Amino acid sequence: MLTLPQLESTYDLLAEAIDNAPAGTSELMLAKLALLLANELGDPARIAALVQSALAELRAD
């Protein structure tokens, strides 16, 4: 698990990457990143649970 400062640093890194992605490609870049991270995680059940968690958080907003 990441610490709060590590999460904040990761958020900053992602925000910068989104800003630096060519126009109109930020969603594709995030999808590619998600697939790379999923491959690193290597646990399909955990990936599915995290996808559902992310969706639930968006719906709660």
C-alpha cells in the first residue's frame, strides 16, 4: 500500500502525464496505463474488484 504522500505524488505524476499527452489522447493514455498496471498486478479477480470500486466511487460523487 502507498502512503498518503506517495499517493499524492502519484496523483501529481498522473496529472502531469495527462497534461503532457497529445491533445485528445488522455483517455487512451489512461487506458494503456491501466492495462500495464493490471498486467503488473497479475490478479484478474483483484483487477475486477478494483474496477468495480472505481465505478462505485464515481457513481457516489
